[in-house]
Amino acid sequence: MGKEKTVEVKNLKMVYHTISGETEAIKDISFSVFEGEILGIVGPSGCGKSTLLSIIAGLISPSSGEVLVNGQKVEKPSKNIGYMFQRDHLFEWRTILQNVLLGLEIMGKVDETSYKYAEDLLDNYGLGDFKNMYPRQLSGGMRQRVALIRTLIVEPNLLLLDEPFSALDYQTRLAIADEIGIILKKEKKTALLVTHDISEAISLSDRIIILSNRPATIKDTITIELSCPNGIRTPIKCREAPEFRYYFNKIWKELDVHV
């Protein structure tokens, strides 16, 4: 892959200290994420996927090893790293537009240009008519789209997606995963996606890392190459590709557990 490395994870180890002793959550994990790539991370429940994202985000420090984003060591949260959680965390007392502008507001960067950019993003992704409404007036899927736009508007170099669709019903989940996958590719964003859903990982990711049971190590890295119908690579179209079942079965066997 002739692209620049956006993320370099080097020999990460995470040990939690509790009253009953030490728990090793992550053990000797190393990988890179390239510019414009969506890297999926799957693994058994409780294997340390969210811990890994929290370290990359700078929210917690590893016991050893390091993370570099654009060549800079990650030691604390940064505007270069956007984090999208399972829940949308929208403020109910702020309008949709005000929610989208929150990150820029905190950075002291709300001006006429950024205000217009926020409105353009909402228009582009089907939310322009809802900008003066409040979160409670939107569906779950629409709220997740607002959460993504709020993350994109501060123009992070890296997006971390931690089970971002798991709170949605299945039909909405499929539709929103498709929309967000298209948005990420259109905006040429580099992203790390943690998910329990193997189909979701295959349809959204360029590569997938499979983690072992705790302490998490990398069991395998799989490059996803799908022949999508009519050459249109959207997450929903990817599920129709002839190679899809092969990847699903391979990952299922590697996990060797019900996820």
C-alpha cells in the first residue's frame, strides 16, 4: 500500500491493577493504519477492543508501548482524533446545528465560515431541514448521523468508531452503516472501526484485524477484496459480493467463539 501511515501502534501492552491482582488486557499489539483506510477490529466480547481504542484516543495510557498518529506520539486526547461512541451523546437542550458546532465552540473556532460549513454538511447528509430541531425529535439513525457530522466538522486526521451502530435496530443499523461508510469514503477519512458484527466489519473495512481472547493479541489480519455489483462499493452492495461468504466464514472460524 503506497500510502502514508496515519497510525502506528507499537508493542502495546495494558495491565490493569486490581485488589485481586493484575489483569493483562492487551499483550504485544502492533499494527499500522494507512491514510484513507478503514481498519476493522473484531474479537471476542471482553477481549480489550474498547481498551485499545481508548489508548489510541489518548484517554488512557498503556503499560508499555506507544501509539503514533501522523508521526506524533499520542499522550492525551487531541483534536486530530475524533471518537464516535455507541451512544450519540447529543445534548438534548441544544439544537441539531448547535450540537454539530459544539467541538468548534470548545476550540473557540465558531465563525461565519464554520457556521456555513456546518449547514453544508447537514444539507449534504440529509439533515438540513432538521438543523433547528432538538435531538429528541430525531430518529436514532438520524442522531447517529448528527454525531458523525459533529465529529467530522473539527476535521480530525483519524476517526475512532466504537460499536457506533449497536444501539440501533437491525434495519436502521444496516441503513446507517451504509450511509456512514459512504460518508467516510467520500470525505477520505482514516478510521478504526470496532464492531461485534462480522458482516458489518467486512462490508465497511479495507482490512480487518482479528483479536484473540484476553489478553488480546492479533490472531490474523485480513485484506478485504470484494467484487461489488456494478463496481459500486457501498457497504450494502458489498454484502452481495461473491467473496463475502468466504470472508465471513474465515473470520467466524478464527474467532472460534460466538460474538
